[in-house]
Amino acid sequence: MGKESERLWESPWALLREIMGVAFDNYDKAVDNLDGDVARADRDVFDGKPRAARRIHALTRVVVELHQAIEPLAEALDRFLESADAEAREDFSQARHRIRRVIEKLDGFRDLLSSLLGLNLTMVGQKISTWGAILIVPTVIAGIFGMNFEKEHWWTQSHYGFELLVVLMIVVSVLLYLRFKRSGWL
């Protein structure tokens, strides 16, 4: 055994500090990986990708599970340090800071993911409303001009009346589509 392992057995605090250091290193790696995943979910929402909501839900589940795994350790460390002597509090103050920083990051991820999910749902609703507005025009035109009137009108008497109404529906729908596309709603 080397001097490193002998040093660990000098006191129980040194061993506990080493174990906590390894655990916290793994928590830091997990949070760093989540940071990249959350950033990708953020881009997916703003790029309008269809699977963004699923990614957000999956990431939220991971964040919540990790938070639930870490929070009891943080609470136990806090209770331990409340009753510990000054030397132990000083030795473990960095560990307390690290675990609190990880928990704060996880809380931030959860808040950001919640906001992204709300934004994604708003954007999806906006697209649905936009398509509804585009498709309502031909529906209304067909409904009005398709009614049975007692009097003959130009669209029933004209040789190209039906075709003109179809062209009108298409032109208005295309113009609405282009307008909504330019405004960023589609």
C-alpha cells in the first residue's frame, strides 16, 4: 500500500472526506453532462424540432431523480456539521459547498426545463392556430358559396365560377401561409 492509502486510514474524517470527494466528482460529471443535454433541448425547442417535448420530459425526469438522490446526502451532511466540532466543519465546508452547488444547478435545470416545456407548448399551439387560420378560409368560402340559394348567382351561372372560387381559396390560403411564415409563426 502506498502513502496515499495509509493517509486515508489516519482518521475516519480523512476517509469520509475521500469518499465524499469521489462521490461529488461523479455528481459534478453528471451535472456537466446534463448541462450539455439541457443546452441541446434548448436548441431543439427554438429550432422547432418535433421531439423537443419528449427530450424535455426525459431530461426533467433525470434531473428530478438525481436531485432526489443527492438531497438526502446534503441534508445528512448539514445535520452532521451542525453537531460537529470546528475542525470537522472546516474540513467539510468545501464538501458542503460542492453539494449545495450541484443542488443549485439541478434546481436551475429543473426551472429551465419547465420554462422550455411551456415555451414548446406555446409554439406548438401557435402552429396549430396558424394552420387553423389558413384552413378556415377555404372552409368558409366553400361553405358560403356552396349554399343553396333561391336565386342564381354568377358563381353558378358562370362557366368558370367554380374554378374561380377554387383559385380564390388557394390564393388566399397561400398568402396567409406566406404571411405567417414571414412572421415566424410557422
